[in-house]
Amino acid sequence: IIIQQQDGSEQPFTEADLPITIGSGPDAQIRLPGVEPLCAYIAQEQGHFYIQPAGSDSEPLFHNDHYLGSSTWLKSHDTIRLAHFLVRYRLSGDRVIISVSEIIKESALPEVLQPPSHPPPQHLTTQDGGNHIPVAVAAKRFTDRQRKGAMALVVLLSLLLGCAVFFVLSARPLQLNISPEPDNISFSGFPPPIKFGSRFLGLPGSYTIALTKDGYAPITRALVITEGGDSLFSATLEKLPGILNLKIDPPGGVAVYSDDQLLGTTPPASFEIGAGLHRIRLTRERYQPYVTDIEIEGMGKSQDQQATLQPDWAGVTITSEPTGAAVAIDDKPVGATPLTLDLLSGSHALLLTSNLFVDYQTTITVSAGRSDEHHLSLQPLPGQLTLTSKPEQATVRINGEYKGSTPLTVDIAPDKEHEVVVSSAGFLPARTTITLSPGEKRQSALTLDREKGDIFLLITPPDAVVTLDGNPLAEIQGKMSLSTKPHTLEVKAAGYRSQSRTIQPRTGFSQQIAIDLEPQAAPLAPASGESVSHQPLTAAAGYRLLAIQPFSFVMGAPRREPGRRANEHEQNITMSRPFYLSQKLVTNRQFRLFNKEHVSGSFAGNSLDGEEYPVVNITWEDAVSYLNWLSEQDGLKPFYQKQESSFTAVSPPTNGYRLPTEAEWAFSARLVGSPTPQHFPWSGGFPPRMTIGNFADESARHILPQIIDGYRDGFPVSSPVGTFPPSKGGFYDMGGNVAEWCHDFYSPSPGSTSQTPPTDPLGPPSGTHHVIRGSSWKDSSITELRLSYRSYHREGRDNVGFRIARYE
């Protein structure tokens, strides 16, 4: 509790009123008429009170008659003099009493001081003007009371002398080690230690020592003087904090940190800081931090520090085409272009929006103090075109670029004319031009006309029953005009093996389809053995596999065969184990049952991804993974097992689906259904004289470096599987369309002509590449089109697919 006493009255204060202001102004809590409006503050820190002048230009302030230029701690009974007022500071229990009194002004004294006219009391004036003690007093005798007082004084002096002797004999030395040397040392306790030279003597016991020094914090601590030896007391006085006066531009709202500890926010701009080196940091919104190191002297002394904060923003001008675009900075709307505004340094998200234009988003970086301009051009909103067609799933190209299949919604650039072409197999393309305004949405429905091509049928025997897509044909010979979509042609006759073929007419091309049914009793292999001895079987996903009963044969090509390569050595092969081989290649549709994400891609703008087209752009491992999956669909034990990043055949081999071995492929392509080995996928020499398969033909002249001159199959890239006639053994696309992965690792010399030919060979036990057999839509030379041609690779290619095989 703080009590102000002034003019006979008391005014209470609490800690909430601190600091207490002294002056004559209306805001002064202690009013001193006639002085400046604000002269001093009385405040509290860590339980101790101190007084601080209001400023260097304020009324002079004296603390205990010493001029006070900065703050100082207050002790009980301190006095503060200010002009003609005296302020006394006193502690009384839990109360702080501040009493104010006015010093009598010199003008209140009389102009002339006059002593009394009569002499001082009890003095006489002699004739010579001197003073003497009155005779009556000098002659007076001692009374009994005076004699008793004298006796008591003698006894008291004796006791004091005895105590002194006792103290000297019983006291023990006390050594004080205090840094720096204090101004005042005081003890509490009886009797207090007495200083002798540089040491003190005191009776053994407990005492309290108080140390004070100007500019240092006082210390009050307990000490003990022991019975034996010297006692030592050590202490270090700590400097009082210093006052840091900050002169900041701009002055207000600045957060002041000392060594990352917040001292406060200006105003006021004076802060008490402990003595020593400190890192001062000043921060203010929209300004860069100000950091400096200051050595604080402490001891209550004031220090000044100048600081100028630098702006942390820059002017940014944003213009756009078109003008009037709404601007948002960091998701906050700030206006419309053209716009100039101040932004803090750093990165900012900028968003421009305008009706019928695409939103423009970017990030701008602002450097403090560096103005910048940004001119941005907005793109008109695209038009939205929705296309439907009859039939559906028609291919859409806009300006020659593939966009997808109908029904389709696509964005197109506005205010421009676009050519739209919608096409589908078996239909004539539909073409139109469309121009849309920005943001316009339009629907367009197109109907495609059927495309037709000519087919010439030559069927043997003449009494065969021929069906087209399940419908019987009245005329089985001659020309037919059919839509250019895949058709299924089936030929049956009593006593003959039936044939089924997929045909696809092409506009502008005439195709001859010659089917010569073979008698059921006719042999399919040379006299040395039977090539087909079991009934075909149907596998999962609709594959039809033919049963093959092999025998010994010579694989490879003689040295003098035109087009022969060095890796086609002739070698004797013994085939002892019957096997099955699929009539057709694996299609995109069938492979996507296993991997729905697979895309076969395109070549030179021509799609390879049709549902019934052979799957391509797959690795050997992709094909093997599919075959293991297919085995599981049919309840067969997989033929391959995963080993690190590849696959190996299980041992012993299972009857699960697999790739054909190179020997099986060569035997099936060249010998099944033929008494002598076939050189090409057709009968006769090179080049082919009729359309027999999908090779590099005239339709691919603009996309391939070499073609078969004059040959026309109507497919610049791959074609639906089974489009062309099968081989004599009943297999489709064993030559042309796509080449095929085989099971074997590749070796330049896969076998030998030793007296003991290899039996049912699976190829080398290891390698880096796998064998590829057969020609493709890319091939046109005599070398590649021969059935003995061997290739190899390790990655997927756009002209390599596969067919399936398995043991019985």
C-alpha cells in the first residue's frame, strides 16, 4: 500500500497506479505547484522502488542532495528535492509512505534580523564586557542524587570495559572477500562485528550482512562466524541494469527484443536492460527487422541508440489484356486492372479473373523497395463441343489430331474454324467445320454412311455351304460388295474339314478369298508322321488351339537360300511331345481382360489399339505374366515361375499356357499341313502375287522406308487378327501382321547337326534377349518374309505380339 502525505491529508495508491507521476500537470499524481507539468516517475521493479527523472530538460532533481540524471533505487528515509519541495520516502511495515512538504522560501524571512536586547539567560556581563558563570552556580555543592549518579556511571563504565575485554578475548577473525568493494557494509546481530584493519572481529554465531554500492544491486545475506580459525565471506555485487533510450524512425508500434526476449512495444522508448552485450532486434509490421549488438554499461546509466527501420514493401503495378480483370492477391480480392498497390516482400499468389476468359494464376516475387510491373494476357475461354455419332465409338480427329471416341466432349479454341472428322471401321468418314465463341457450348450429332468393298469368292467344293456372319449365302462364287467391317465367313461341306475366316473388305481394294476345303481323311503331314492327331480345344477368353503331333525335322535354312542369314544354321530337331498352338494371335481385347490399362499405341497417326487388333508394345515378361494368369483361369498349373525380375519355366514342365518354343513355332509354320517345308507364308516365290497377308504394302508407302512395290493389303499398320487366309496348317498371321515372341532365349547358333539331335528343345538356359519369329506389317524384304527368319529383342515393340501354346 502506497500513502502520499501532503498538506495534512493522505492519498492512497496501489501497484495498479504505478508508475506514480510527479509534477504540476493535470496527469500528475503527486501535485507540486509551480514546477514543470511532468518532472519524475516513481516505479517498481522486482519488489524495489526507484525514481527516474522525466527527461534531461526537466526540473533538476536531487536525491539525498545529489543531482539525479538517471533512475536510482529508493531506500527508506531517502529524500528527493525538487524546486522548493521536499519528498521523503519511508517504509513502514507493508506501507510505503511518500510525504511532501514545502521548503520555506527565502522571501518569507524578514529583511533584517535583530537579536534580543537583553543578554542570554544565566549569563552576566562584567565590567570589562566578559561573560562568566554565575557565582551561585559555581559555588553550588553536589547533592546526594548527583553522587548516586556518578557512582552509577562508574559502574557502567566498568561493565563496558569488562564487555570489551570479554569481546576481545572471545572474538574470532572474519575475512570479507567482496568484489567490487562496497560503499557500505552493515551487520545485524549482537554484538555486531567490529572492523580491525582489513578484517573484522566478531563473536561466534550467526549474523546478517548488508552490502551496498552505488550502481550495484544491494546484497543481504546470512553469515556464520565459527569458533576455530578465520571465517571467510565471499560475494560479488552485480551491476544494476542500464536504461536504453531508443530513438526510432518511425517511432510507434515497434516491438523491442533483447536476445529474443520481448521487452515491450514503443512508446515508451526507454527500456531497462541488464549490463553486458545484448542483441537488440526491432520489428514493426510492414518494415524489415532492425538488428544490432549493444554493450549495456548498466549501473543505472542511460544510453541512447538511433535506429531507422526500412520499409518491407514495394509498389507493384498489374495490367492485363483485357483490362478490368478482377485481381486477387493470396486469395484476397484487391481490385481490378490496371492496378497499383503496395505488397510485402516475398512470394504472392496472383489470380486474374474476367468473364469469358480463362483464369490466370501465377506467383509473383516482390523485393522490398523495388517497384515492378506485370502485364498479363488472358486467354479466351475455350468453346465446348459435344459430339455423338451413329454408330457410337467412332474415332474423332480435330484438325488432324486424335481426340478420342464418341460420345465425346472436348474443348476447342474459340473464334477459330476447326475441321472435325469422325470415322469408324466399315463407315465413310463424316467431316464438318465448327467455329465456337468463347465459352460457347454446342452439341453435334453425326451419322456415318456404311463403307463398302469388293470381295471375290472362290470356294471348293462347289456344293459347300457358305455363311457370312451366320447368314447363308445363295451365291458362293464371284463378286460380293460388303461393308468394310470384319465379317466371319464359314465354309462347310460333307466329308471335308470346315474352315472359318475373318474377312474385312477395304474401300478401293478388291480381295480374292479362295477357300479349298480339305477332305477329312487327307493327311496333314509327311508320310513320316502325323501332324494333327487330337481334337482342337478351346481355352479361356475364346482361344481355339490346334493339337500337333510332331516328329523329327530340320530347322533353319540351307546356305544357298536367297535372303538367308548367318543365324539360320540348319539343325536336326526331334519333336516327341504333342502340344497345342492357338490359331490366332492374342488381341488387345483379350489382353485387357488381364491388364485393362494396356494401350498398344499408334504409329504415324495410325492406331494399333483396336479391340481385335493384335496386342503389341508388350515385353516378353508381360506376355508370360498374361499366360500364367490365363492358366489360372482354366485351372491349370502355371508353366512359369517368377524369379527376381523375370520368369523361368518350372521343372518338370506343366501343361499350363506358355509361349511356343522356337522349334514348335518353326514346325507349325513350315510343316503342319504341308508335305514339304514352306519357304514363305504363301505358295510360290517372292514377291507374293496375291493378297495373302498384312505386309509393308502400298498403303504404308508414306510411313515406311521400304514396301513391296505393287502389293496392296489395305492396312498401313496392323490389321484385325484372322483377316487374311490361314496357313495350310490352319494358323492365321504366321507370316505378316505382327511378329511373335517365342519361349527361348536367343542364341546365334541354337543347335547343331550332330548325330544326336536335341529333343523337344526349350532353348538356352539363360540369356539377355528372347527369340522373335515371323514377319510383320513393317517387313517387305525377302529376308524378313521367309518363315526361317529369326530375330530377337528384350523390349516391347509396335510390331511384335504373341500366340499361346501348351502341352497336352
